[in-house]
Amino acid sequence: MASRVEMDDETENKGGMWVLDQKLDQPMDEEAGRLRNMYREKKFSALLLLRLAFQSLGVVYGDLGTSPLYVFYNTFPKGIDDTEDVVGALSLIIYSLTLIPLLKYVFVVCRANDNGQGGTFALYSLLCRHANIKTIPNQHRTDEELTTYSRTTFHEKSFAAKTKGWLERHASRKNTLLMLVLVGTCMVIGDGIFTPAISVLSAAGGIKVDHPGMSNDVVVLVAVIILVGLFSMQHYGTDKVGWLFAPVVLLWFILIGAIGIVNIFKYDSSVLRAFSPVHIYRYFKRGGRDRWTSLGGIMLCITGTEALFADLAHFPVSAIQIAFTVVVFPCLLLAYTGQAAYLMKNKEHVSDAFYRSIPDSIYWPVFIIATLAAIVASQATISATFSIIKQALALGCFPRVKVVHTSKKFLGQIYIPDINWILMILCIAVTAGFKNKSQIGNAYGTAVVIVMLATTLLMTLIMLMVWHCHWSLVLIFTGLSLVVECTYFSAVLFKVNQGGWVPLVIAAAFLVIMYVWHYGTVKRYEFEMHSKVSLAWILGLGPSLGLVRVPGIGLVYTELASGVPHIFSHFITNLPAIHSVVVFVCVKYLPVYTVPEEERFLVKRIGPKSFHMFRCVARYGYKDLHKKDDDFEKKLFDNLFLFVRLESMMEGCSDSDEYSLYGQQTERSREGLIMKSGGTSNSVDTTISSVDSIVPVKSPAHANNMTASSGQASSQTDELEFLNNCRDAGVVHIMGNTVVRARRDSRFYKKIAVDYIYAFLRKICRENSVIFHVPHESLLNVGQIFYV
């Protein structure tokens, strides 16, 4: 009996479409569970798993694999004084690769993916589903019924519940968490700039090794030409050439591993003693501060680790683990050990250690493969940048920019033109401005270590709230990660004046843009929430303003999932007329990676049937795209018609009408109205008594056949015909154009942020009408000013 009551309580908070569907056909628990499991990680055969592991090499490990091109040079930019330092540096590289990429990321962090999606925003989305920390509170209980809205439950007295309560208690903690995510995102964007710069410049440097007399400017020019070509080809996507990536990267790993084995036995096999961690202690004991600052170069061996997590895409975690442990990790260890063996006998060649250590007979083939591997690594990082900006855009943390879907097969392959050209300009500026790998490496290291710190802090919350790990395990993971990463961070700080300032400046610029945009978005949502009006007010406008209904359908776009938006009341106050059919359309993004097509739309009726007013909520995940929005309009009307059919079928099974003839609502009809208007009582005034005072809707084709005194609901056929006639008469898209301005008594920094930065971003970003492909002749903008 208790379970029945609980079920009824939950039902009241779900959409009308869902309720009707449940009454018609209630699925068995087994079938519902099968549908939900479709979006969880699948079981793969051994052969398919190996194939996926092979493919992941080209997408995930390109950046990490090209690090041997520049690590030793950035570790010893002033040259090597003692060959024992090479052994100490190699020991640091070995244990850095073991602790960070292998243990932390491949076996722990990658398991925290959001249905296969990685990156800082994926972690943030997981946290948003387990705690009320989203700064734009536009979620509803019906959203939790999505098959992709997976989350775990915990006891109210558990440590996870205490952590959840601690986060939710103060808005400042939510904002701090958001700032942490934004900082990590900005540093990933920095990776998208520095990875192509240092990888391509290091690969192009091989030309100078074979032609010592060549000017460094020629190498820089070759690198710039390659970068321009790389960014210019982005709009084609990687779908057509992506099949080449995995073979190129696999061949690259095999080559560097084989060259490493040859060099170990050819030059000095004693470097294998670097596997003993005692050489790390001796390394720091000999050198003091210089050895400490050299950590900024050593940490470049783990660059690409964050891109590994951000580029998870649709690869299962087990495939990522197999590829790293079987191919990537052994080959990288062999490559670094081989270079160290070479430097033991040729310490003066540290600036070009990789190319100098290549046997002459295969020099040019390796140079070509190295250049291709650098391009693949750059492509992977650029794609990760596009992906994380799309996630930021969906969660209201980035200005609206054009997003192009480059593949019909893969959802995650996108191209953002504006960001692409900004990345290209900054990347060329960094390459041509610094001209050497040392300063670019310092900048690159700063960006990488800050992203890792942000991931560690987010993972601490994930382990507590999502995985429900014991606090001792969380303490061990967080402690070890912070010790290693803070050590690297302290070393990077010494190199801020040697190029490390560049990512800080770039990140600061993007952080200001993202935070100001998010602040403006939140304030606009709060304005709509506080200024929304009750349905009773709308209905009461009939006799006072002579409200009339004109043929057609009006789609009123709003960010509210419940209540009547202020733009609509503003519109009919100045122009006392509404369309024959009014649909309030709310397009909102949820903290899930995707919303299945069959669950995208929620449709509800607002008020009595004779008013023909509906609400439609279109829900998207952060990976979903508006591909064709004429298709969006078609799907909206298909779901609207389906709702009318289902509602009519339920009426035939009901023993009473939902609304009375004269507008006096029964207790049941009042509850139904509240439920259909968004699940909260404050969105609808339950004391409606003037329902029949509004001018009745007249169909464009049958205006003379309908009278104002008719209060009974029309049949299914009549209403569907009426809706079709209204649709044929024309669809008008009504959108709000809210201008946000700072109050006169605001502080100067708030005026700069709102009146200049946010206003500029609003001016240059894409309008909602462009995103939805609304025809200009069907667009009606309603302007209003809001002061914050």
C-alpha cells in the first residue's frame, strides 16, 4: 500500500504525455531495465575489444605518444653537466608515467566517464545529477526518468549525503565548483593551442638535424605552413581520414620502441638502473633548485594524459586500458630509455636527442612518420577542444557559436569555425613568437598541470558522491595525486617568466568570457523566473483588453519549463491579440550526454481545451546537436498531435470530463491542471473563475461554426483538423530579446562586465533564431530591458 502511494506522488510530478502513456501501456520492469541498459557500457567480445583498442590509439594516444620529441630538451635546456643526471631524469619519467597516466587516469579517472564521455564537464555533469549544484535550476523531476539520467542513491546519514549537503548549503560553494570546472576547461583550450605548436615544431625540427646549416626561421616557417594546412582542413572532419590515424600512431609506437631497444644495447644498457627510485633522490640531492625547476620539462612526458580522458568518445574503458598497457606504456618506456642511453654517450646532442638517436638508414621514414604522428596528436587535441566547448555551450557557460556536425556516423565529431580560426591564430602566434621548444614547453606544462589539479579535486567529489568510496581510499587517491601534481606545479611556477605566463593570460581571457556569459545567462533566467505570470492573469485579460485570437500557431520560446514567461504578457499587453494556438516552447540542456529521440519532447496542455494553449519542453544533452531545425519544428508538431490523440483516447476511458462546462473546476480537474502546468502549484493560480470570459478560439477554416458559449472539449478529429488548419495558416516564432544592463549604482567592474563585455558577446554571438533556422519573415522579437 505504501508503494502505491509513493508511485502516485511521483506520478503527479511527471509530464502529461508520460502519464497518458503510462496509463495506456505500463511496461514491465524487465523491459524498462533493458531499455535503460541500452545506454550503459556494453559487453564486447575479445576480438571486438582488440579492434577498439587498436582504433583508440589514433584518437586517444597521439598527444601522449609524441612527447619523446621534446622532453629531454626541455628538461636540460642549458645542456647536461653530469651523465648521472640523465639517469635521474629517466627515473622521474618512468615513475611519472606509472603514477599519472597508468594508475591515476587509465585505471581510475577513465572509470568516471559519463556514458563514455570524458573531460571536466563530464565530471561536472555527473556531480550535477547527484547533487543540486547546477547554477541554472531548470531541471524537473521528470528529467530524472530519462534512460540516460543514471545516478546512484545513498543513505541520508552516509558520508556522501553529508558531502552533498555541504555542497548544496551555500551558493558560494556551487560557484567555486563551477569556477574550478571553468579553469580546467580554459586550460584544455590552452592544450588545443600548445599541443599543435610544440608537436609540429618538434617534428619539423628534424629537417635541421640533417641540414645543420639551415636557419631556425625555415623550421618555424615549415611548422607554420603545416599548422595552417591542419586548421584549414578541420571543416572536412576526421570521418574520411580517421581510419589512417590508428595505423600511423601504431607504426609510430612500434618505431620508437624498436629504436629504443637498439639504442639501449648499442650505447649504454646501464641506464636500466633508472627503474630504481633511489636515483630520483640522488638527482635532487646533486642539483638543488636547477633540478627542481627541471621538473617542468620532465612533466611534459605526461602531456596528453588529460586529452586521453577528454577524447574517450565511444571507446569502452577496457579498450583504453588494453591499448595503454600493451602498446603505449611499454613503447614509451623503451623510447625514453633508449634516448637516455644515447645521451649517456652523446650529452651534447640533448637539443635533438630524438632525431640524433635514429639510425641513419631509417632517418627519413621516421621523420615522415613523426610529422604524421604530430599532426594526428594535434588533431586529437583540437577535436577535444571542440568537444569541451560544445559541452560548455550546452551548460550555459560559453557564448552561442556555430557548431557543425562533420559525420553522419559519429555524434561526437564536430567542427566549430569561430574557435578553429581563433586556435589557429593563437597557435601560429605562439610558434612564430617563441621559435623554440623550450618556452613553448614551459607554457604547455603550466596548462597541463592545472588541468590535472582540477581533475583531481573533481574526482575527490566523484569518489565520495558517485562511487561511495570509503573516505580512507579517497584520502589516499587525493593525497598521492596532489603530492605529485603540486610538486610539478611548484616547478612550473619558476618558469612563469620563461613562457609559462602565456597559458595563464589565454586562460584568464577565456575565463572572463565564460564566467561573464554564465553570469548573464543566470541573471536572465532569474529575471524570467521572478517575472513570470500566472495563467489566471492571462485568462483575465480577455474583457479588459479585448483580447482576440488570430489564425495561426504562435511558438513562444522561453527558458522556463513552467509558468507563463514575461515576454508573452509583455507582448499581449502592447498588442492585445494571441494566435489561435499558442505553444510555449522551452529548449533546455540537461547534465546528460544525450537525450534519446523518443524521450526528447514533453507536451502538456495549459488551461481548458477551448483555449488551445500548450507547453512543449525539448530536452537535449550536452552532446546533442540541432541538426535541422525545420526538422525540429516538424517533430514538435508530431509530438503535439500525438499528445492530442493520447489525451482523446484517455477521455474515452474516463467517467468525467476534465473541465466543467462553465469553468468551475472540480477537485480532480484542478489537480490535473496543476500537474499539466509543470508540477508546481505556483505556476498556475487554482482560483480561476473567469475561464469563459476569454474570447473563444476560432479556426481559420471554421470560424463561423464555433461559438463563445461552447465550453465542451472538441473531439480528437476536430481538434487535430483545427491544429492542422492553424498550422497551414502560418507559424510565427515569438522570441524574447532581453537586454541586460547594470544598475547605475553598481560597482565599476560590474558595469564593465555587464554593459561592455556581456553586451559585446551578445552582439557577436549567434541569435537563437539563427540556431533554430527560423525564417526571418516568421520571426517576431519581443524586446525588454532588465537591470541587475
